[in-house]
Amino acid sequence: QVISGGHYDVDCYVEDPNGKTIYQETKKQYDSFSHHTELKGVYTFCFSNEFSTFSHKIVYFDFQVGDEPPILPNMNNRVTALTQLESACVTIHEMLKAVIDSQTHYRLREAQDRSRAEELNGRVSYWSLGETLILFAVSIGQVVLLKSFFTEKRPSSGGAGS
């Protein structure tokens, strides 16, 4: 997910160890990709910002590798039904996973909002500085203008008169 920058979109691709592209998308803000690996080795992923080179972007990504281990020992080999305690443990575990997903979502939203607030704060600061400079210039101009109204202009002595 793109958290901040530009139009909130990036290009992304994933390659397997042989260099074969297994995923490729352009101008996406948010996406999910699942893949079961068949080859051992280094998989490469790249986020690209080619189309908007002037804006910096922050990207959040999360890897979930492998299957989740069973909550209870011997849970996969079990033939009988779960006891009430085991069932409650599984339910609590599923609810906690939902809470973790919600927290991740809220953290991402908070990061987006913080970025937007900091950008707005910078703009307001520059605008306030500009208004302050203009206010000082106008104030000095008014003082000079008012001073010119109350200063007595003496005629220059050019030799006429005694």
C-alpha cells in the first residue's frame, strides 16, 4: 500500500529465481498478491516510481511466509472434535488475528494522515511567513507616508529674497 506521495500509486513486479516475472502491476495504490513458491532461491520484488520522479513515496508491504503453525499440538492429526477449551482458544486466536489486521490498517491510515498534516503544516508556515513579511512592508510604508504628511517642507533658498 502506498502511504504517501504523489497520486498514491506505484509500479511493482516480482520475479522468481530464474528471472521470470510472476507478478506485475502498474499505477496501483493497494494490492495483494499470493504465490506458492515452486523454486528455491532468491525472489526479487521492485517498487518503481518512474512516472512521477519528483514526488517521493512511502510504501508499506507485509510478507507472510509459510503456513501458520497449529495453535494446539497434534491439532492437524486429530480425528475427534475439539473440546470446549480448545474451541475457545481457536476462537480467541482468530479474533486476535483480526485485531492485528485492524491495527495494521489503522497504523497505515495514521501514517497517511500524519504525512498529509505535516505537508499542510509546512504550507501554512510558509504562507504565514509571507503574510508577516507583507505586513511589515505595509506597516513601514504607512509610517513613511504618514511621516511625509507631517514634515514641513521648507522652500529652497535660491538667492531671491532678503
